[in-house]
Amino acid sequence: MSKVTYEIIRHEDGWAYRARGTISETFPSHEAALEAARIAAGEQKVPGETVGIQYETADGIWHEEVDSGRDRPETAIKDKP
């Protein structure tokens, strides 16, 4: 299982969170960024739809699989106010 960490950071003239190298929008306060990170982390845990996926590997072979949408990452929040 993968893990996604949401780190609260200073950004521009306010605060943001960073996850997997991507920085969120800027929030006016530390508390607002922390709440947004909590919401985003919670949404990561929600199962998705069952879908069929197709992909090609480096050797040129195509594969088909069914993704149940239940393999969700573990989430954490890293905060140093």
C-alpha cells in the first residue's frame, strides 16, 4: 500500500500543503491550510469505481485489468507550525 503525506508549508504570502511534490493553492492562515490538507487526505481514502484499465508495457504487450477502486493509499499530515 502506498502512503501520501500532506506537509504544511509556508508558501508565497501564506500557507499551503505539499503532497507528492505538488503544492496546493495558498491559504491565508496555517489553520486554513491544515484543514484543507485534512480534507484532501480524507478524500484520498474514499474508494473509487470499479473500472477496466488497459496499458502497454515496455515490451509492447498490451494488458487489461480490472481495478476495483479499493486500493487506496494510507495518508498522513506532517505539520511543524
